[in-house]
Amino acid sequence: MSDRKTFVIVGGGLAGAKAAETLRGEGFDGRIVLVAAESRLPYERPPLSKGYLAGDSTLAEAQVHDDDFYSAHDVDLLRGARATGLETEAHRVALSDGQELTYDRLLIATGAVPRRPAIPGSHGDGVHVLRSVADADVLRSALSGGGRLIVVGAGWIGCEVAATARGLGADVTVIERGLVPLERVLGPRLGEFFADLHRSHGVDVLPNCRVDRIDSRSVHLADGRAIEGDAVLLGVGVAPATELAASGGLDVADGIVVDELLRASAADVLAAGDVASALHPRYARHVRVEHWDNAHAQGVAAARSMLGAGTPYAKLPYFFSDQYDLGLEYVGLHDPRDELVIRGSLDEARFQAFWIAADGTVSAGMHVNDWDAIGPIRTLVENRATVTAEDLGDPDLPVAAADSGQRGA
Ligand code: FAD
């Protein structure tokens, strides 16, 4: 009998594909099986709400690896195959086509699925979600003639699609439950900035709305208003794809619960990317991050753990977004009660924002259209710099000099 080990990766997204690449890169010479429910080669999702949706970039540009990568690296990529059952004692995964795979190590990188609100009509004709290339293709053809798009939910996906749809000539209405877009992530002041941004591009932003039902592509609000549209996009968040983990009895709580080495509650099973709720050394609690950088870095980290060479995953959460001609990057994790400090001009749409925690340290920072800023911002957050709002907001003081610890050194 062969003693060649088999490592199975379920989920052919960014995290799964990076894990396969890393296993080979680190010299693993056993069998790698990558189980991918989608029929396409693993691809990156950020372009789906931006350049790909706009028709400015191709799917080939979004692929994690080129067409030959998987065969050239002896990765057994099972496209269109869904893992449906897990037996952790037996180290076995069942696939939808009846096949069974026995693993020495298993990585679950199944990502997340869009939520559909529990309201009548949310599965109706012309009501879209956006997660996959297939979703993007359908949405793009719905927008091809311009028309009227109603976006329900002003989170990242909703805001990006609103911007792209405006670029395609659609009339766009954004319906938001909160008072401003992105309020949950960025708070009311920056949310107002994004409301103004979208309004200045002709988007009708309707805050404080409850959707009652969707009917014939029209959205009916609880206050009696009806918004008429030709297509509806639901951008109300995603849920981690935990069914496989649950079928194997793994600990699941808003994602697959994993330790600092990304190991789940059963031996030889790991999780990475959007689906993983990982114990983060800095925050001393489990954190689940739904962003590109995390999927990329955790795919690499999980592969190293599978090889027994893992180190605690301690990377700061980071994300980016593009809307119209605005780009932003954010690093860290702030509490809504942290103090917001703006450096630069909201009016000119070029600024930095920082959040200061109750203990005076920088918990997070971001920039808008200030592309050289992210390095110094990251350093402040990484170092848990102690700052005052006055120093940090002073445009004449270099960001690094706001760190009173460094100044005293
Ligand atoms: P996924 O990319 O979701 O991949 C998981 C894969 O597993 C999927 O292909 C799924 O079909 C497959 N799968 C699920 N269950 C099974 C199963 N049982 N068997 C087999 N296969 C299975 N992040 C940013 O930081 N910036 C951005 O600008 C940004 N833009 C985005 C735009 C869009 C439209 C979307 C959808 C996401 C965006 N993100 C962005 C988030 C980022 O793309 C995700 O964090 C990232 O894709 C997560 O990667 P993943 O590998 O964990 O999961």
C-alpha cells in the first residue's frame, strides 16, 4: 500500500487555490485534491462588482492561477464537484456524485453565500445576489440596457454595484436600513461621506427603510412607498458556508471555529478564508474576516499548518474597495465606540481616517485616494501606537510622528 499522503481541499476559491499552491511550493509531494463546486477554475471575486461587471476586465484576468497551473503542479482539481458529507473519525469526505475521498489532512475553504432576507419575493425573477461569475453575468445582462436598478443594502457589495451600474448608465436607487451607507463598518460620519458620494453620482440613496416585500421587480417599503425597478440586487451580507463542517460535527459559531493555527475541532481538519472564525492572537477572540487579503493569507497559512510548519495567524484584517474614481484601503479592527479622527479633506475626497480606542491606541486606520498612506497607517495599527486625536489630525505632523511611544524613543 502506498504511504503517499492525501490532502483534500474543499472549496475552489482564493483560499483553497492559494493553499494548493503553497503545499506544492513548500515541497509536499503527496496527492492534492481540490474539490470545487463551481465549474470554473478558481478565481478572485473583487472584480465581479467592479471591472468584470462593467465589462472592462475578463474572467481570465481574475483567475487565481492560469489554465495549466493545476495539471502542471499535479493538483487534482475536481470542478463542479460538491462535498456533501464529512466523517472526521474515518477521515472521509463524500461528494455529490457518490465518490468518497479519504484524507490525511482536510482544509475546508468553502467561503460564504449571500443572504436572502426572509421577505416575500426575495427569490423572485429579476432579484439578484452577487457572489459568483454566474451571478455577475446575469446581473450584467440585466443592466445591459441601462434600466432601473434597485440595490437593497448599502454595504460594500451594494455600494460597489451601485457605482458600476451608474457607469453602465442605469438609474440606481439604494435602499438602506440604517441612516447612511456603510454605517455598520465605518460609522455615521464616514457613512455620510459615502451617501454624498453616491448622491453626487446621481444615485437615489434612501436611508432608514424597511423592505416589506418585492413584487414584479418593485420594492415595497414598510412605510407604504413602492420603488419601481427593472432589476433588484440584494446586498444584505453573506453567511459562512458551514454545512459540510456541521455534517462532520465540527464546532461552528458564525463560521468554522479554528485555533491560531487554523485547526478545527476535529483532528486533521482545518479551515481558512471567509468560512473560518479564527482565534486571533491580537484580539484574543475569534474573528471571521470576509475579505480578499484574509482568504489569500489564510490559504497560505493553513497549508503550512497542514504540513506541520504552521505559525499563529496574526495578520491584521485589511480590505480595499473601489467606487467610481474613489479607492480606499482599511487596516485593523475598530470598535464602534472608538474615536474617529480625520486627517485631510472629506470635501476633496482625499483623506485618512483613524480610530483611537479607549486606551489611547490606534485600533484601525484607512485612507481614501491617498495611496502612499497605507504603509504608515498599518505601522501605527500594528504597533498599537499611543496617540492623541490632536496629533493624529494635524496634517503638518507626519503620521509616524503622532506615535508618542516613538517620539519618546
Ligand atoms: P470563496 O471565494 O467564496 O470560495 C469558496 C468556494 O468554495 C466557492 O467557489 C464555492 O462554490 C465553493 N464551495 C462551497 N461549498 C462547497 C462544497 N461543499 N464543496 C465544494 N466547493 C464548495 N474583498 C476585498 O477585500 N475587497 C473587495 O473589493 C472585494 N470585493 C468583492 C466583490 C464581490 C462581488 C464579492 C462576492 C466579494 C468581494 N470581496 C472583496 C471578498 C472576497 O472576494 C472574499 O473574501 C473571498 O472571495 C473569500 O475567499 P474564499 O476562498 O474564502 O471563499
